[in-house]
Amino acid sequence: MKQPKPSGRVNPSGQTLFLKKSDISHPAVKNLGAQGQEQNVITSFRWGWYLLSLFVPFAGIFVALLLYDQDSRDVRKVGRNCLLIGFLIWVVFPLMMFLTFLFLGAIAAFSWASDMMPTD
């Protein structure tokens, strides 16, 4: 029995490059395609993206902006969280450290000034 020729794209040497969904006849291949649609690669590595945002905040912000532009709600949520982590590490944490050092410097200055005051 002669099998029908696949209707996908064919290169000049006669090999099929891309198959249409209707050309896939084996049930295991059909189930594999269904599983691939349900599980997104980006959301399966979400902790990797979060760790990247934590240890390399600039790269995390860059990746977050790329992910936040996607259509999927789950991918956008990962992008939002990466952006939040990167923002906290690059903006909020340094600002808190600056204010802490400023506060400690003010306490040290007041302590020095109180030591310079004459006692009666």
C-alpha cells in the first residue's frame, strides 16, 4: 500500500522540512504535541529566572522586560516577579543601605559632638 506524500514544505533535495499537523498519524506524537502546549518552557524554569534576577539584577530586569511582553498570563507573572526582584536588589536595597549608613554617620557625628561639649 502506497503511503500518501506529506504535504509539508520540501527542500530541493526532496526531504520534507516541516510537516502539517494532519500529517502526524502516530498517537504518541499527537500526545507529545498536546503536552508541549500545556507546559510552557519559561514557566517551568521560573526559579532559574528568579535566581538570575537575584544574583544578576540587570540581566533579571532585561529578561523580565522580555517576558512581560508575552501574551501568556503565567509568563507575564514570571516577568513581573523577575522585574520586582531586580528592582528590589538594584533600587530599594542600595537605598536602604545608603539610609542606614547615613543614620549611623549621624549617630557617630552626634556622639562626637556630645563628647566635644564641655561638662559642668
